[in-house]
Amino acid sequence: MEKALEKFVLTASLLMSLWLVYEYVSGRDDFLSFVEKITVYLLIFILFVLNRRTRKDAE
């Protein structure tokens, strides 16, 4: 169950990041708003990856 949740969060954060890039490139979003939103999704992704690595090292 935990691995499924991890995969879901990682996939969702990457897809949302790609969507935000699309919105910025297509001109629907201004630069500062884009940076704020993409930072949040990328931080979520990085934290989950780091959490997974530390758990693997602990085992």
C-alpha cells in the first residue's frame, strides 16, 4: 500500500510539473507564478525520493 502511494505521489508531482511547464510555454501563466508552483511540486518529488532512499539505506 505504501509503495502504491509513493508511486502515485511521484507520478502526480511529475505530471503536474509538466502541465505547469506547458501552461507557461503556451503563455497562460506569468513567470513568477510558474516558479512558485513548479517549486512546490518539485520539492514534493525530491522529498519523496529522499525519503525512499533513506528508508532503503536503513533496511
